[in-house]
Amino acid sequence: MKICVVGSGYVGLVTGACLADFGMQVACVDKDAAKIESLNRCEIPIFEPGLTTLVRKNMEAGRLRFTTDLNPEIAAAQAVFIAVGTPPRPDGSADLVYVREVARSIAENLNGYKVIVTKSTVPIGTGRIIEEIVAAGSGGHPFSVVSNPEFLREGSAIEDFMRPDRVVVGSWDERATEIMLAIYSPLRVADVPFVLTTVESAELIKYASNSFLATKISFINEVAHLCEKLDADVEVVARGMGLDSRIGPKFLHPGPGFGGSCFPKDSSAIVQIARDQGLTFEIMEAVLSVNAATKKRMVEKIDQAFYGLEGKKVAVLGLSFKPETDDIRESPALEIIGGLLSRGADVKAFDPEAMEACRGLWPQVKLAGDPYEAAENADGVVIVTEWNQFRALELRRLHKLVKTPLVVDLRNIYDPARMAAAGFRYVSIGRPSLQSETQSETQTGTRTGTETTSETGGA
């Protein structure tokens, strides 16, 4: 089957490569000529584990092509996947300008029955908008509109596509549904659950899913804040919650707030969708408010741990919103670094993949070559993103490099007892702070110098 994927960004590129691996003949189209030239050289513009190998494999097999020439690819395809951006407007709603543009191009090039598939995350009702645009300019050629939302996690997108929890297909007619089932036949053979529904329900499933996961994150962050006031341990509380099969353990990990291209945008969008229907989605409005407050609270937490940030040297480890990606969109690190700078800190940062994306954002921030270079002579280290290499830092080496043995861990990746034994004052999220024996002996400490102290640092 010939498939045209319009848009070669994150979703379009992963979708095109995976569908080609299913045996489809796939043409990925993008109007960015420089991007297409790079892709034809198998130079992938995003960091996603395994994607370069998958693209190269299917290009060499002749199943995957990249081009800027949209019209002939639409004409040749049996299914056209729309995977263009839907950036948020100031009110939080999704901007459909690119989706409408693609719909008009499809209408102009219809030459027989085609399935038009929305892969982009779009507001409820977008399927009807596409249907109206295409019908108005199709010259009477038949077509169907399908909603097939993506549930790809950055850092594990290929695994999510190839072994998904479910595949959602929203359609208004049986013919389109059968074609979609044929496209995803390898997943049907693997007994992956399929949700076959209407276009409107499929569109809402994506927003509702991401919004619910964002809710779990904000909830556990609120619980962590409460734990800090009560001297309780959020890790134990979360485990006790997660063992309840009605709740589950996933997304109950406290941190500096959610970010990325999906959760903030989709949560804001569903709030606006509700407003458009005359409703108030109070839970999601609270989730967004909690997330914004959590990011601000992290700056205050760091300030307390450092006993004031004015003139302090801070090593920040992690810039991407999550590990295994170079995506910094809505990353908590951005607001945290901005807050540190506004309080007079001298920041040196490191991230395994997101350094280039951050160059130029803050001229005064130094970018280090590795975690140890970032930590050298620092008054403390702040872990913002839970990259695996940050989980295995050489603590003895780190202790020798820093001016003050302070670690503020916003992802709870270390055991407090281990950090105390290694001589660090360790501040984490929603857990009681521990101190080394040396720090206990110097409990009176100082709030202005670089001596080690035994204060809890606002934990």
C-alpha cells in the first residue's frame, strides 16, 4: 500500500519510518527543503533512540522516501497521513492553519478514493473541518476522514509505535476502517487492542489521555509538597498508592513539573475546548495551575538549599524536559535556570543531548562538556532531568570537584542515606533530608559562606 505522510517532524518521521517497516511504501513530505535534503542523507534532525537505524534500513529497502513535492505523492497514495504541527494559540487552543493547508492540497489532488488520516493532535471537530474543506474542492471524488491519534513518548517512540498499548481508529465508514486495519495488520496479528470508534471520540481520547496523565503528575507533586511539611516520604506514599490496581504506579514520580510538546499543550487545549462548549474543566485548570506553581517552587527550594543564590555558582544537570530526547519545549529546566539567574546565580549547565537547543537562550550561562566540568568549584549541584548517566555519577570525584558538597535532586534519583554517607548535604523532593556525620558535627554552619552545613535546605 502506498502511503503519504505530510509533515516530517517528530510524529511524521516516526510514523513514516514505522509504517515503512510494516511493509508499506511510504513517502514523507515536508516543505522544508533543507530538512528533506538532510533526511535523504539519513541525517535525522531529532534525537530519538533507534530512529536513525530504522530510517536507514527502510530507505535502503526502497520503502521510505523523502520529498518536498506534495501533489504527486497525494495523487499516488491510498492513504494520506496528516502529521503537521498544531501549535498553541495564546488562549491555549490548537492552531489548525497547517492542517487546513494540507486539507486544501489533498482536495486539489484527489483522483480517486483515499483515506485522509489525522495523526496530529487536533481539537474535537477537526475531522469535520477537514471533510468540509476536501469535499468543497475534491471534484466529487470519494474520500474518508479518519482520526488515528499518536501516543508516542519521546525517547521510546519506536517501541510505542511497534508495541502500543492500543491503536485508536476513529472513522465514520466501514471502508476506511478496513483500510486502517490493513495498514496496522502486523499489530493485529500481535493481538494489540484496537479501539474502533467515531472520529470525534478518537480525537477526544488523545486529549483525555494526556490530560489524565498530567493530572497524576500534578497530584503527586502536590503530595510531595505535603510530605515535606509533614516529614513524610513521598516515595513510600507513591508506592503505597501505586500498588492499588485502580491507581497503578506509573506517573506517580514527583519532580519539577511536566513539560514537553504534549502535556502542557494538550492540557491547555482541552481546557479551551471545554470553554468553547460553555463548560469549565475545573480539574484541568487546577492541574495547569499546580504545574506552574511547582516549577516556581523548585526555584525557591534551590534558593533555600543554597542559603540564597546571589553570587553562588550552580551546576545544573539536565536541560531537556525528560531523558532520551533533546526536546526542551516547556522543560522545567528553562524556568528553573531563568529563576536562578534572576536571583543572581552563576549557572553552568550540562545535558547529554539538549545543549545545542539551549545555545543562545542565556548568554550568561556556561555550557559544560560533562557533569564534572559543570560541577567544578560549584556551590552545589542541581539535578533537573533524570538521564541515566546522572544516576551513576562518581560521587567521590564529584565531592572533590565541588566547592560545597550540596546536591539538590529534583528527580529523587539517589538514595538519601547513600548521599549522606558520601559526605553530601542532599535535598530531594518530598523526602526527609539526611546529613553526613561531619555535617551533623557542624550543624550551626553558615548561610553565607561555602562551609558545609546541616540545614535541611528547604526539603
